[in-house]
Amino acid sequence: MTNRHNPSSATPINPISPIHLLLLVFLVGTLSYLTGRLGGVLVLRPQMIWPLWPGCAFLVAVLLLTPRKIWPALLVAGLAGFALYDVQEALPVRAIGWLLGADSVEILVAALGVHYLFGGAPRLNSVKALAKYSLFAVILAPGSVASVAARGLAGDSWLVGFFTEALALLTLTPAILGWVDIAVTRVERPKGRYREAASMFLGLGTLAYFTFVASGIESRPALLYSLVPFLLWAGLRFGIQGTSNAMVLVAFLAIWGAVHRRGPFIHSTPVNDVLSLQLFLLVAASSFMVLAAVVEQQRAAEQALRESGEALRASEERLRMAQHAARLGPFEWNIRTGVNTWTPQLESMYGLPPGGFGGTQAAFEKLVHPDDWAGVKDLIDDAMKSGQPTKGEWRVVWPDGSIHWIAGRWQVFMDESGAPSRMVGVNIDVSDRKRAEEALWGVNRTLEAQAAVLQSREELLKIFVKNVPAGVAMLDREMRYLQVSDRWCADYGVDASQALGRSHYELFPDIPLHWKEIHRRALAGETLRADEDLWDRPGGITTWVRWEIRPWKTPGGSVGGILIFAEDITHRKQMEEALSGMSRKLIESQEQERARIGRELHDDINQRLALLAVKLEKLGEDPSVLQKEMQEFRKETIEISNDVQALSHELHSSKLEYLGIVAGMKSWCKEFAERQEMEIAFASNVTSPLPFEIGLSLFRVLQEALHNAVKHSGVKRVQVQLADHSNEVHLIVQDSGRGFDVEAAMQGRGLGLTSMQERVRLVNGAITIDSNPMRGTTIHARVPFESEYGSHRAAG
């Protein structure tokens, strides 16, 4: 793609008749209107910010491709196309006038300056040519139009306007010139060249699409580095034409993505987003176009070296080759005599003064870097054996110690006997190219390292956010989501992919006004919080939340947005309410137990003692019946003592301490059965001593279970089993009575079932209550224990 004719010798487009001129004017006007429409597609609305305006770049290319005498007609036609587009966009007349004036200034400055420097369409095949083109087309022309537009259009940004025009003139104008050059020259190129170009543009377009368009609202800056290999491919293989076309493709997709709020340049204000995008495209375009210019310049030198090597067939051709390639250093080595003749140009490449070379192969060896000499010697030996043209690259050490790179091409000529006779060749200093390649390699390594760092930071952020136990959301100043935690998504029924990039008010359109005021105060720098707040969720669900909203600041110190922390404390509030209800039930239970004990003492024990006192008083009046009544008095006294003892055992059974857990529980069951006139079948299979606290808890569960059976079951027989196995003790109380609804009983005012559960829980046990109406009741308590732990009283 670099074999272009010299466009300065003749203009590629030159109408030969008035009809052709009219057709050209009409075509330019139509295409100018279409470029205006294309620019309208790439505008950021409703702010009306153009990241790139292709119209002026198109007209500059048209003027450079046509004779200067028809420039006025083409310029008027192009501006008319612009004006038609501006009218359709309903721009004010004053604004249209300023824009057309600014476009005229820019087009003329760029076209006249470039035409003066190049004599026509530029040939950007060197860094110098690219710099001269950029002076007028990329710097002076956009600067003039940005100044005029910014002065005439209120609120227009000079910097955005400058970059808008500079970017188009740097990429689109050279691309158009390249397209015309290919169409006009019709140079035959290998089909593989076209396939390679198609592969490069297809790969670049695919990566650019996923980087700027398909990435959605997520910011993935690491994808930007995936474009570098393809841009290097374009620059190294296809020169300025390939690079400019590649940048046009990247710029179109990047701007398309930004206009539709996609890609990595959408996380600030529209002006800042556009500036960031323009700077990225300008830096990338200028960097890779400079690289392409260097490559084309070097390619031209290598082509000259290649042509010179083919012409070196005799010593008479050496002078003509040196004249055609002034920057090349020719040499001739007479292998038979050992004399090696260098030109002054070649001596300067090796850091030697004129005549400073020793004229022998040994002197040449001393100049080559020691690490490279073995490879150079192998190339020389191969050339002496084959007699074919040979090329290579090596380092040389100048007398001042500096290192330079030399590229050489030579051929060995044989005598009549087939023995090597002489070697003729040229050298060229390729140090600049090598330094550019090393710089590119360094840039690639830096980009790879930065990409790895960004990826690791992103992974750390994902891990952190995923494991945050509370709902966390980070929003910018426009209340758009930047990051959310998994807990936030779960609490509010949203997906992270749906939330990121969207407005909080768009996601929750019914948010109350007082929350908007809280957000406004936080964005103003205030931190707000509430330890307990009642929130109404969708679906009529009410929850308790502890929340805090605070601003986050940018590295510059300004408020960049807000952080929202929200923790659902509904479960904690429910536990507090349950604890409060438990405390209330405990108090009620204590009062009921005291009332029961009071009734027992007053209605039974006290009455019986009073009756006994009356009988004793009457006995004093009639001593004759003393012997007869003493036996009755003794019986009543024993009954009262037994009842007091039973009441005492209900409160605290001392038998548990003296007899052991199992024996104490068995004794109590016997006494309780006698008092209640019922049968309690107690069975024990405990082989290890139980800790006292575990036994006491199981004893209270047994008491509560038997009292409930007496009150509610309606049966006179209850089974009690106590056994241990697998380091667990099991207590089972079972009856075949009326049964009850367990869930309804747990919700009632009674504390019996809850008390049993709490007592078992305190010793790390578990209890199950299996009961249904008219199907009996089974209470099964399981408590873990270690046989060596706790009290070592006998099991009984």
C-alpha cells in the first residue's frame, strides 16, 4: 500500500469539460451534505457536542485532489451542503453563519498550507512529511476554526472544537487521499496483500466493537490495549494508508459507543467524556501514524538497499549505487588480497573519521560487538560458499563506547575456478529503527503490566464487594450506579448488570421526596445515618434497616458522588421483640407460680392446720377422748408434712443432690404418681454419670411434661424413658391422651413449652414435641455430654 505515484506532478481529479465540472460540483455538494448527516449521527445529544466533524476533512481532501482554479466552485458547493444540513437541524441563522465562516477558514488554511508545502496531495511517507502536513492541517487549521466558532457560538468549548477538527484532518483526510490513490493508480498487488488487509480490518473492527459498543455500560479499560497489536499491524504492514483507515474505523466505533452511552468513556460529564475520547483517539492516531511514517521511511531505505545490492555486480557499479543511495555506506573486499575498501560514509556509520578504517577484515571484526561477531562471521562464511546475496544486522561499538545498529547487504563474486574473489555490499545505520522498536516493545510491556494491575484490582474489588455482608451502593453525582454489592442486589431485587450505569431514580421511580432531599444533602458534603428506620418494601413487606449515606471524594478533593450503606436489621428487631415477650412471659409465670404456692398454703395447708388447732382446743376441753384422737391427729400431721414436702420438692428436689440424677428423678415420679393417683412407668438405661446442670435441666423438663399430662392428656398412665448413647442423654415422656396443636400452643400465652425449650437450649440440647389432637403427645429431649465432664455422682 505504499507504492504511490507522486501526486504533486498532476492532480488525480481534473475535469476536462464544463459538464464534468458541473457533475463534480454537484457530487461534492451532495457528498458534503452526506458527511454533514454522518457528523449528525456522531453528535452527543442533547448537548450537541461533536466528537468528530468529517465535513471539513472531506473538503480539504477534495481540494488537494483537484486543480486550484476550481477550488472556489467546489468550496461553495461543499459549504452549501453543510448549510442544508444545518438548516435541517434547525440551527439559528447566526450560528449557521458562524459555522460556515469557521469551516471556510479551516478548509482554506489546511488546503493552501498543505498544497504550498507538497505541491498537491501530500505523500506522508516520512516523519518530516507527516510533521509538515500536521503543522497546517492538524494544528493551524483546527486552531483557527475553533477560535472563530468558540467566539461566535456561546458556550462552545474551544478545546472540544479543536480536537473535533484535528482528529478528522489527522485520520479521515489521509484515508480519503489513500482511497483515491488506490482507485487512480490501479497498481497490481498480490491477492494475499488484500486478504491480509481484510483480516487486519476485520479483527480490528471486531475488537473495537466489543471494546466500545458491545461493552454496554460497564467500564473495561483493559480492552483498549487489545487494539494495540492490530494498530501495530496496520502501521508496520500497510503504512500511513493502513493506519489512517484503521484509526477511522476505531474512531467511528468509539464515537458511536460514546454517543449511545457505551464503552469506557461515559463515566463523567459529557464534555469531559468527549475530551477523554478525543485525546485517546488523537494520541493513538498520532503515535501509530508516526510509527507508520518511520516504517515507510525505513522501508524506502531498505528498498534502496535492496536495489543497490542487486546492482552490485562489479566494482564499476559501486559508484553509481552510492550516488543513488547517499545514506548508504558501500564497501568492497578483495578476498584474495585481504584489502577491504570503505567509503567515508561507511566509516562514519562505525564512528570512524575519514580514513580511520584499517582496511582489513580483522579491523572490521574489532568494530563489531563481541556478542554479535559469531553471527556475522557465519553469514560471511555462508555467502562465500553460496555466492548468493546475503543480508544481516549487527551491533557496532563506536570509539566513544556508544552502541549502534548496522544493517548490511552484500554478495560474494567467484572467479573462473569457483573460488570467492571479492565481496561487494552496502551498510546502513538502522539505530533509529531499532530504538523505535525497543521503545514499542517497552510500551507493550508497560501496557501489559498495567493491564495486569487493572485486572487484579478489578478482581479484588469484585471479591470485596461480593463478600460485603451489608448492602453497599456507589453512585456518581448524577445518581448513576458505579458499583453495587451482592447483598444490595438481593435486598432490593435488582441485578448488577441492570443497575450499573443507570440512575437510582430510574431504577426506583417511586422513591419518596424526603429521600431525594437526603441524597441532595449528601452530595453537598453531609453525612447522614439512622440506626433504626422502618422501610416499606414492595409487596407490602415492612423491614427495619440501619443505614448511612456519605459523600465520596475524587483525588482532587471534590465530591464525586455518594456511598449508601444499608443493613437489614429486621431479624435483630424480631429477636429483641421475642426476648421482650419471653421476659414478659417469665414474669407472668413467676406470678402464676407464686399465686399457686400461695393458694396451696392458704387453701390447703393453712386450712388443715387451723382445723387441727380447733380439734386440739376441743381436746383440751374433754381429756377423756385424748387417747382416741391422738392416732387421728398423728395421721393428719403426717399428711400435712407430706404435702409440704411435695410442695418443697416441686420447688427444689434435694434428692437430686443426695441420690443422684436418675434416682432422684425416679423417686420424684413415684411421689408425683401417688399424689395424682396415676401410674408413671419410669425406665432408665443410663450407664455414665450425668453432669448436675444437665440432670437439673432434664428434671425440670420432666416436671413440666408430667404437669401438662395431668392437666391436659386425660389419661392415668405416662411412660418416662431416660437413656444415654453416643455421648447423648435422651429423655422421652409419652402419653396416649388427647394431644394438642403444637404450633397454636407455642403462640399462646402459656410458658410451659417455651420453658422446656429454653432449659434444653441452655445445655446445648434440642427438644422435639410431637403431638396432634386425639393422638397423644411425645416429648423427646436430647442433650450432648461427655462422661468425664461435670459431676461424678452415681447415676442411681
